[in-house]
Amino acid sequence: MKKTLFLVLLAIVCGFTNELSAQIVYDYKVKTKENVADRTKMLDILRAKLYEEYRQEFIFAVDKLNVSGGYAWFQGVAKREDGMPVQVDENLDCCHVEALMKVSKGKWYIVEMGAFSTDVWWDGLWERTDAPKKIFFQ
């Protein structure tokens, strides 16, 4: 009986601890020694995706890069690495970029991304994915 009670309490505590850790939002907007590896990986996959579509090398002014529960939410401004103006179709809204990313086995992947959009394409993205809503709004 004691063993069963102990196992039940342990399961509750572990579940509560996991719930709490999923609620913590880490701010990766500024590069630190603690986040440099993951932050670099995330920005590099965004750069690669943008290069695929626009054939321009980009750097980012990061407005938001929040991480929680294995997900990351990025909002920022893309600038060309060579300092020249970004070349996009005149119907696009240069130069903002947003992306939801997910980590799996230490590697970051883009779940959904929008670049130079004219609307808030990501509205409700937290409902369509398992991403914690907090990462979008902190």
C-alpha cells in the first residue's frame, strides 16, 4: 500500500514538474553564452529557408525569440548581409519575418514560417500546433 501511494505521489509530482517546465519561457532575443548554440542553429535555418526562396543572404534584427516546451517563436526584420536593399516583390511587406520552430533530437526544424507577409498569418498558430501560447506573446 505504501509503495502504491508513493508511486502515485511521485507520478503527480513529476507531472506537475513537467507542467511547470513547459510554462517557463526563455528569451533568446539577445545572444548569451547559455543560448548561443541553439540561437545560432535557429537563425541559420531561417537564413537557409529565406535564401532558398529569395536568393539573398540575410541577417536578422531579432525582435522576439522565445523558447518553451521544445518550441521557439521568432519575429524579426531581415536585412541583406551585404547592406544592399532587400529585393522582394512590390506586393510583399518587407522586411519582417516570423517563424515557429520545433526541436527534435537536438536539431531545430521550421514548423511554419512567413516572410514579408501582408497579414498576420500566424494568428491562432498555437491552436493548430502544440506550441505554448505564451511564446507568442511574451
